Amino acid sequence: MNNKTPIDYQTAKKVIAGYGLSDFGKATIREVVAISTQLEQETNTEFIHMEMGVPGLKPVQIGVDAEIKALQNGIAAIYPNINGMQELKDEASRFIKAFINIDLAPEGCVPVTGSMQGTYASFLTCGQCDENKDTILFIDPGFPVQKQQITVMGYKYASFDVYEHRGDKLHAILETFLSKGNIAAIVYSNPNNPAWFCLTDSELKTIGEIATQYDTIVIEDLAYFAMDFRKELGMPFQPPYQPSVANYTDYYILQISGSKAFSYAGQRIGVAAISNKLYHRAYPGLTKRYGGGTFGTVYIHRVLYALSSGTSHSAQFALAAMFKAASDGTFDFVNETKEYGRRAARLKEIFLRHGFKIVYDLDLDEPIADGFYFTIAYPRMTGSQLMVELIYYGISAISLSTTDSNQEGLRACTSFIKPHQYDLLDKRLALFEKNHTA
């Protein structure tokens, strides 16, 4: 490698070494952020940050206004109802009908402090339903912190990279895991973080049907709700709708976040939507542990109550207002988030022009959508090697290995890209290509 890189080679080596990481490719998102930020400060050189999945758009003003009004009315002094504010529960149920076309009762729409808490509480409760089912199955690649949640609670998990198991091949791999009888729940994100592929209705039907066959709960993480920009998913109460496993099984939890769809990440607000039948089902494991209750009541009154005693009261007013505006058709939240797709298209073109390739490049036989994330690789480099090399060029991203992907490469996020950085990226990758051309 030519040492004449935007970030001094020795300085970068020193800073990375200071974090004591045996393999930089295994660094967490937060560690990569810390390292790139430190290098940015020490070298006085701008970084192109593509490591962290933080919204890069302004928060929806409708939510901000509703929250300010609630605070001005003194809501901060009042503990929120652990079940959630009724207006939010009603609007969440209506939003699900408007954009997924699923009838889910308001009682099952439970406010959580972001989908992070929603999945934690879901994993915890699912793993207590049946003492013979002690493992969560991840359809990977996936959000690395969800596995950290499993580790924190002392649960077990299994996983497989769905890259080689799309379409008709999905049933066989799921059968391999579920037939063992130890899977309490299946979890995946759709659109996928980090690969941005979107499971099809046919694949969701496969997941739903086999989950029903083996009495397994499905946790569907919809953090990037309606962000498959190849389809017009933003018209309330009109097809096409956000694809969901809810069409194919009765036992599921949808994680609907305010963070990306409404750029409301800072207030930590979302909804865990528990299906009607799951909410009212009693499980022997829960009865033994808690002395009674259904899945829904245990989730709310035992697990969530122990975790946080409720969700930010004012933020519930914000999310309710945003859900309502979206369902009313007065606010097109999908059109707002399409900016991420435009950024991805430009960024991918630059990377491809300089010798990179897209790792997860197809949704079955269709090109992957442009959106919040995309994946890149470079010839003859592992993901870990590429991650380190790009640091020298002032570009930071995370290795796919941290997402339990079997592919070599990196996840790049579009959210922090600023208008002037396209040219900057082009220049830096041109130098990268020159230094790595044999």
C-alpha cells in the first residue's frame, strides 16, 4: 500500500492498536465510530462515516409539535400507563391496517423505548414460554446488537446466512433448525439490515407456515418500514402493502420503530405489535414462572414493567400524531425516506466504478433495492482487511462478519452522507484503486 493516504498510516495503526482489538474486523459499530472520530480529530481530516445506522434526515415536524404541546401541557409529570397511551395504541392499530392491511387490535400495540427494547422484551418473553424451547433463530445477516441482547440475557441462539437459501431453498434450511424442537422464536429484519434484500411474500409464507407447524413465534423487525423503494408502499389503505409474515401465521410480533421511518431516533419510541392470538395465549412456561397471565399481559405487566416501567410519555404523543398523519394521507413518510435510496444509487455507482462489487446484489432474480444500507467488497480482500484499508482513506464502515454473514465485505450506511462527500469519496476511491491495482 502507498503510504500517501488521506489518513496517516502510522497514526491510524497507533489509534487502532490503542483499542486492543485482536481483529479490527470484529469491532462493534460503536468502536468503529470511536476510532474514526478520534482519527478525524487527531489528523484534522474529514471522514466519510458509513458505519452507523443513524437517521440523516430531520425529525418529522408533526411529531415534534405534538411532543412539545404534550410537554407544555405538563405530561412530563405523569407516569405513562404501562399498557401505552390509548391514542397511540389506536393509531398504531390503524397504521398497521393502512400500510400492512392486517387487523391487529389496539391492546396488542405496545409502546416501547425503540425497537431495541421491543426485541429485548420479545426475546425474553418468547424464551420463557416453553422450557423445551430455549433458542432464538436468526435469519442472517442481521443487526449485531440483537445477538448481544441474547448474550446479556443468557439465552442461546442459532443462525444461518440466508444468502444461499433464498426462494424455494428457504423451507429446507428452516426445517433443519425447527425440527429439533428447541426454537422459541425466529427473528429477521425486512428490509434487511445490513444487506437490504427484501424477503418476498412467498418467502414470508414459508416462514409463517413452518413457524405455525412447529409452534414457533415470529419476530419481524420492520425498522425500515416500507423502504423497498422499488414499490409504491406509501399509500394508506391501498395496495401494494408492506409485506409481512402476519399474513401467514397467527403468532407473531411486529417491531415498528419511529427511528428511521419518521427520523425520530433520539426519543427512543416504537411499538411492539403482538398478534391477537399470541396476545391472548397462555403458555405453560409463563404460568409456571409468573403464576398466570397470557403472553401479552406477561410481556407488558411483567417484562416491560421490570425493564422500564413504561415508555416516554411525550414521545408517545409524537408517534401517535405521526401514525395518524400517515394513515390520514396528509403526510407521505415514504416519500421523505426515499432520499436514502437516492444516496445509495450515487454511492454504489462510485464504488462500482473503482473496482468494488456489491456483495448482496440480488433479490432472487431482481437487482437489490437502493436504500438505507448496501454491502461492498473488493477483490482479494477479506472484510476485515478492507475495513482497515478504507480507514486509511478516511472511510469507515463495519465488517459483514459482525452481522453473522458468511460473505466477505462491509456494510455501508447512506444516512450520514453530505452533498459534498460524493466528490470526496470519488477522489479517495480513485486513490485507493490506484494503490491497489497490481
